Amino acid sequence: MRRHRDRVSNLAAGIAGAVLILVVCYLVFGGSVPFGGSPFMLRATFTAQTELHLGSPVRIAGVDVGTVTGVQRVAGSPTAAVVSMTIENAGLPIHADATVDIRPRLFLEGNYYIDLDPGTPAAPALRSGAVLPAADTSGPVQLDRVLSALNSNTRANLQTVLQGLGQSLDARPTAAQDAGQDPTQRGLTAGQSLNESLRYSAAAFQASAIVNQALLGSRPHDLSGAVAGTAHVFGALAADQARLADLVTVFDATMGALADRQQDLQATLAQLPPTLRAADAALDPLDASFGPTRTFAADLTPSIRQLAPTIAVALPWIAQSTALLSAHELGGLLSSLTPAVQSAARSLSDTRSLLAGSDQLARCLVHNVIPAGNEVISDPPLSTGLRVYQELLQSAVGLASASQDFDGNGRYLRSSAGGGADRVVTGSLPGTGPLYGNAVLAPLGTRPAFAGAAPPVRSDVACDLNPVPDLNAAKTGTGP
């Protein structure tokens, strides 16, 4: 068995529909959303006709930031009114020196809008519900007010002004008037010169826009700081009227001098663009070189921080050094050092002689003694194959073994005489004559052969200049 759902009565449906329609109308005609945050409310007093309607936009710098929610006429005045408007968060904060103007919108938009200037950050911020006085507001200029001001006399005067302006723009200059003009503008009317100037207007406006953008500054309060500084400068100029007059006179003379040389000035200005381009191209590598410079400066910063403590530590040392080098201290030090310096001078002289002798000794060792000591003597059948210095060392060992102190007779070389059948006699020796002896075997001869006299010793020839002796060139003498 199917259950039927209860249907909503026509009365309840009608009531719900009416409530929904009322809510939509409330929201469409400016009502606030329930349970939502309260919007920022601002009121402004106008003394002229506002021509505003509910929903008219409120703009800051051309951007919509709110709407008009009410226009309340002031009792006793046919034109004054208090305009209420809501401001979105994008338009906040609004300061106490804010101003409000009513301006006409574009032709396609129609009607009017409120142009809101939120004021300067230096002024205190307004709270919701604040009222701007009439001194900070201005109404629109109505066309009927303009036409009512143009009476017959005013219109005649305006026609005269316009005719004079047209004649001044269309009149040809005389030769005298052209004498002081730029050559490119001679013979042209004022209107033609103005048309010629339009060729430079685009670049001039672009440069002006760049300048105006730069005047805004790069950080907050830059422009206000510039205005404050300009006010300070002009205040100082106004405080001294005499110097200000001199400044104006000198400035007038300077401008006159520049006007007299306007051709040269124009040629100079024509050279500025290529000069600036070349300077810009040269500044790019210079800017690139600043990277290592910044790195070096960053690395140098810690040492700069330590420079002051280092100087503070060095000052006492400098003070002590100054006292040490004074005439009193330095004089006593010199008196004590004089004998040592004199002895050092004498030792340097002796050292020079020692070094010279050491040099000669080293030369002798390198060129003569060492090569002779490294030579191997060939003396068959008794050749050892050893170098001379090695045989010398071995002979020292033999002498030491022969003179051992084993029997208490001291360190002496002892030998015993022997004899044989062969009689040996030497030649006559100086002071002694010949020597005789008996040999076990017959002597073969002597080596090297005795030359009869010792070789001469020459002290005037350096050792290293003598030839290296050839020990293997020695001859064998005959036996006795």
C-alpha cells in the first residue's frame, strides 16, 4: 500500500515566495547582507547640486572602490546634500585630509561618479561613519551654469579673444621678427610652428611620463620627502630676498647667454644621444666588473671591523716605540751597541778572508784532490782495483793493527830486521851517504822512479790551476 506525501499548502508557498522577493529587492537596492561584516561608511557634504544617484560608483585613480548608498538633502538649502557611500577594503585606509570631487563619466557611461582622493599617509585614518566637510568637496560644473555666465558682453569678449588668437597663430612673421628665430622656424606662422612641434611631442610626453614616474619614488614617503625638501629649499630662498634677486638676475643672464649660443647648444644636444649610447655600452662592462668588487668588499668587511681594535692595540706599542727611539733611550742603546758593531765589522773582515780561503780550498778539493783520490792505480801484479782514497783508508787500518798495544810497549810500529844473500845499496843520500842492506830476493826496481829532486812547490799558483796528477803515468826505476 503506497503512502502519499503531504503537499505544501498554497498559503505557505505564497508566503515563502513573497519573503524571497523581498530579500532579493532588499539586496538589489543596497541592503546589507545579514550576518556579514559591516562595510566602511563615508559621508561627504556638498553645497552644489550633486546629480548623483543610488549606485553611482566611487573611484580612486579610476578604479571602482565603492558605491553611493544615499543622498540626503540638507534642510534649508536647495542644493546642499550629504552623500553616503560604502568603501571596499581595496580603497582603505582613508585619511583625514581626503578630498571628494563629483566628475562626469564618459559619454557612453553617462551620469556622474565620485572621485575620491584618500589623502596622505601622514594624516590620521578616518573611522567608518566619518563625515567630510564641504571644504573638502567640490561639485560638478553644470552646463547651464556655464551658459548663464556667458552673457552678451562675455560672448563678445570671448569672440574677440578667439579672433586675436587665430590671427596670432595664422600671421606671417616679419623679417625683423625672424632675425632672432631658429633657422628651421623662419617664415612659418605660429600655427605651423606648433604643428612642427607635434613631431617631438610623442617623445617629449614619453620622457615626461618617465620623469613623472620617477618623481613618485621607489619607496613609500619618497614623494612626501621630496616635497618637504623642496619646501625647505624655497623657504630658505624666500628668507633672503636680496640673494634671491641676485639668483634670478644671474639665472636670467645665464639663460640669455644660452639663447645667444642656441645653435651651439642645439649641436651639443644632438650629440648627447650617441654619447649616452656609448656611455651605456661602456657602463655594462663596468657594471659587470662590480661583481668581483662587491665580493672583495664583502670579504674585506670583517677586516675593516677589526681595524679599529687593531689600531687601539697598536697605539700603546707605538707609544712605547716612540719612547724607545727617543734621544735619551736611543743614545744609550747606541753607546752599548758601538763596541759590538765594531767587533762585528772586524769579524766580517776576517770572515771575508776565511771565505776566500775556503773558496780556494773548495776549488782545490773539487779540481785536484777529489779526482786524484778517485783514481785507480794499476800496479800489476799488486793491483787492488780500489780507488786511492780507499787504499789510504785500508793502509790506516793496517798501521793500526800493526801497532796494537797488546804487550804494554805503547803505540809504536815494531819491525824486525832480516837478511838474505842479495846485497842492496842505495845511492848517496844527502848527509848520510849510501845505505847498505841484504834482501831475501833480488829487487826489481822502484816505483815511481826517483827523479833526483823533489818537484818545486809554487805558492804563487792556485791549487785548482795545477793539472790533476796522473798516478798511472809514474815510471819504474831500476833496482839497486
